[in-house]
Amino acid sequence: MLTVEQSASVDTAVAGRIVPGVACGVAPRACRLRVLCSLLLCWSVCVSSSSAGLLLDEPAVSDGGAPVSEQGRLTQQLRQQSRATGQMIQQVSGVLPEPAATAPVTEYEGQLLTWRCQQHAPGIEVQQSQPEDQPEVAARFRFSAAAVTEPVLLTARIEPSRLHYDFQAALVADANTAGARLALQLLIPGQTDPRTGGPMVVYLPGDALEQAETTQTLRVTVTRKGMESLLRRTRAELNRADIRFQEPLIIGLAVLAESQPGELWMDLGVAEYGPVIVPQQAQLDLIPQPSQSERQAAAGVHVPLDVELGALLLKDQPVVLRLMPDHGESVDWLKRTGVNTVWQDDVQAAARSEELSGAGLAVLATPPHPEFAAGDFGQVVSGLSPLDQLYPHVSGWYLGTRIGQADLPHLLAWSREVRSADRVMQRPHAADLAGVESAASREIDLAGMGRHVVGREDGFGALRNLLVHRLNNSGQMAFPWTWVQAEPSHAQQQWRGEGLQAVVEPEQILQQVYAAISAGYRGIGFWKTRNLESTDAELREASLAIELACLEISLLEPFLARGRREGYLAVRTPEGRGAAGDRGAGSGVMLDLQGQSSGITVAGLDAPRGPDAAVIRGSGATLILATQL
């Protein structure tokens, strides 16, 4: 390790000669004037050179300037010469400045860094070790992944340094697949990452592995062009034109890779980096502790909820949506009930959102509303502020219940404005639709479809067939879910007035859940308008029914979360009678348990005339769910 102390010396090179500062301090007046003139001339040359575009070593990076060739060392020499010359002028003229603090510059060679896996998908198994027979290998990683390519981030802390255009780093690496890339981990003081809520950390990429199972030396260099490209990319990803790289700090090395289906192994060896210019103590205090990671920070801000083709992901795991409106129930009660998502009507209740997300529950909130021109939803009078900064604990947006044809233009315009204001986090949109599934499913990610049937002439079998019909009308473009009645409808409660109110029996709640699952829906919302955490017998009975339904869903979740309904099987009763009835037969290739063809279709909205079984095919398994609706 080589250490060099940079300090402003009084002995300064002027016009190719060394001018001793002490001698000038006691020289005759004429000599002092001649030296002063020479120094002024040299200083003016330095200033003119810097104005000509040679000074690349700026602490702030912007993307507005034209590309300039790399002359970092020449720039540093000119700048040091200019500063030292200015000090010489002050000393010759009799004005003595205060001594400047020395800035240590260090080169680190042959370092074995401490690496850790900072980011990986939950489905990836990570093993880290250090081979005893290979002391030159700092860390060996093995990643076991499924049939999906996922990003992997490995990081190692180094001695922090102020960013400058002479900084370089190198790492010896080997892997069984090409593509892993070395990068510098940069901390941007004064900037908050809206994705994590913590200090902004970006990665300046360098070389990538070009060949598999071949030891290579990867290098990364700080250049003006690279920093400008990184700034533009960061602004585009976060949709924030006000981001500036003011005095960035180099805090670590990183390896960016992608796990492949099967097994990926990677050896990380000796590293070199420098020159390191030690930051001031105030800057060092901004560096987060090594135990913190972006994923931990993100989890502390909100519970990630995402929709992909055929599945809903909660914390990157496929789940069945179990939703409940929030009426002030305790977090412990909600978790004991088994719901995983809570709809919060008041988006301004930040403390409640933080409490729910801190308990691991996803939060759907009703977003703020923009102001549209009268009668024209295409003209926005007052838009929305960036939602990622205002509501960081929200996992998704709920835009309304029972949205019909008359409210469709407003729903689509509102959703577009919310997406425009939420470009950083891009949280999913949910809405309960009433007959507009086909048009709205292009904009809404979680499409609620269904009807309240408790207390009506329609049975649960007719509800199942209605759900199938509406799912087919939607084009199956959005994630399907439905509300389940946990209490009588508003119209029924109004009709009874002050009289004895009807109740929804636990069996009715469970039958609605079975109908939705049999129809191929992968989300259940338990509709209620009051707090169910009560000692009242009726409310207690409803809450226990919800808890039982969530327990049954969790048991079937491995089949239902990514499963797809492929059809129905007729179930024979003990008397030997078929259950296909007059619904029509023949559109399926399903067989009953005796091997005879018994595929049936749901052709209408009438209730089935007997029991049947939904066939739900998941990844490598098939679930046959028999129901009596």
C-alpha cells in the first residue's frame, strides 16, 4: 500500500524552474516585484487554460456539456499549479494564508474484499463460501434458481473516496457463464432514492465477463462520459429531471449478474482500486452501514405488490389476494384473520399505512383526485404531485367500487393521471367493475368482477357461472378477483330500517368463496362496512368464517396462485346420476375418475343442476375441486 500526502508547497514550479518561497520572502523589493509579475503571468495562463475546457475534474456532474477528451492528470496538475501560484502571490505580497489541510491519496493493491449478496429474488438459493485451497479467491457464490432469469447484486465495501476522474478499480473474477459486470457503488449526498426511501446509491458499470469458466480481470474507470451517461439513465429511470450528482462518493465495488435456470457459480478474487481521496468527516457520516441494503430499505417503506402474467406477486411471491377494507382493526387481528391486503380509504392517514405495511400487509389506498375540465376528462386543470414522495407506504391504488358504463370515462382518465404521477414506483391499479370488464381491463391491473347474491333469488351456482361469463368477457387481460359479502347489502339494510337486520351466515360466506375459486378467480375481497374485531356474536361469527376461508385458501395457494382453470368435470352422485344436466357437454378433454369422457362447459348463466368439479392446472400439478353450488 503506497500512501502519498498532497499538500500545498511554497516551493512552486514557475516557467520550468523552482522558485523558493522563503528566499522570495526576504528578497529585495525589485526582486519581489519581478517575481510577482512572473507569478501573475503564470496564473493568468493557468486560468486561460482552465477556461479552454481542460478542467474535467468537477465535483458536480451534469449532462449538458459536450464530450471532452480525458486529461485528468494534466487537469490536476494545472489546478494544483494554479492554487499554489495563488498562495505564492499572497506570500510574496506579505499576505500569509492559513495552512491548507492535507488530503491523503492512497492506492490499494492486492485486496481480498468482503463480499455479500445484497440483492436476489426470494426464489433463488444462495450459498457463499471461501475455498481453503484457493487463498486468492475472496468469495465463491453459488446460485440455484428456477426456470426464470433474475438479477443478482453482489457488493463489497472499500475505503470511501471522493469521486475524481483518475479513479480506477480492477477485480479478478471467474464464472460458469459470461455477462457478470464490475461496477462502482456511488453514494449521492443530498439525494433520496424514492424506491427505497434511503440515500441514493447508483452503480457505474465497467467491464463484463466475456467468456465462461475463464479467469479474467474486470476493470472500471471513472470518466466524464460514463458519469454523464449514468446521470441521464438515473433521471430516466426515476423520471426526475432535478437529480444532480453533487460531490458523489465512491463507497464500494459491485458485481451485476443474472442468475440462469439451474446453477450459477462465481469466484471473486483479488481487487485493486485507487487513488483514494479521503472525504471529509461530514461526508463519511452519510455512508450507510454495511448491514443495510436497498431491499431492506424498500421493505421498510412499503410491501411490494405486482401483477405479472397469470399471477399476483406479494413480496415477489405468487399469492391469492385476500383483501379486506380497513375499519380500524388491530394489526394482530388482521394477521390472525389471514388477509394479506388491506384497503385504506383515507390515503392521508400516513401513520396507519406505515403501521399496516410494517406488519407485512399490502396497502391498497384510494389515490388523490386530479381536477378535470367540466365535461371533459381529457383536459386536466390541476394534475397530481409525485405520489412516490407523498405516499411511500402504499402498495397499490383502489379506484372505486361498482364502476359502470357511465363512470368508465372518469375511471380511465383518473387511472391515467395516477400512473403519470406514480412513474417511479409504478404501483398496480385495482377497481371493482360492473359490466365494463372488456374496456377497463386494458387500464386496470386487478379487475374486480361479481355481484352480491346473498338475500337475492340467485344462488351460488348462478354466481359461479356469472363470474365465469364476466371473466371471459374481460379477455382475461387483468388479474381477476371478486368481493364476497360478509354482511347484508346496503339496500337490504335500508329496506329493513330500524327492524331486525339480516345477517350473512358463515356457510354463505364460504359458498361465495368456493364459487369464486371454482370460476378461476385468484383474489377474494371480504366486503364489510364496520369493524369486525368485536365481542358481538354476529360479528364474531363472520370474522371466524373469514378466518376459516383464508385458511382454506392458504392451503390451496400453491395450486391457485399460478393455476389456470381448464374446465369442469361432471361429478356422479351416489345414485349414479350425471351432473351435466342440460348445460351442454363436450368442449373439454377431461376424464372422470373412471376414465370416461365427462367434460362439460358453462354455456349460460343458469345455476348448475348438480355438483361438478373445477379442473385447475398449475405448475406440474392438477387440482380437481369438487363443489356443490
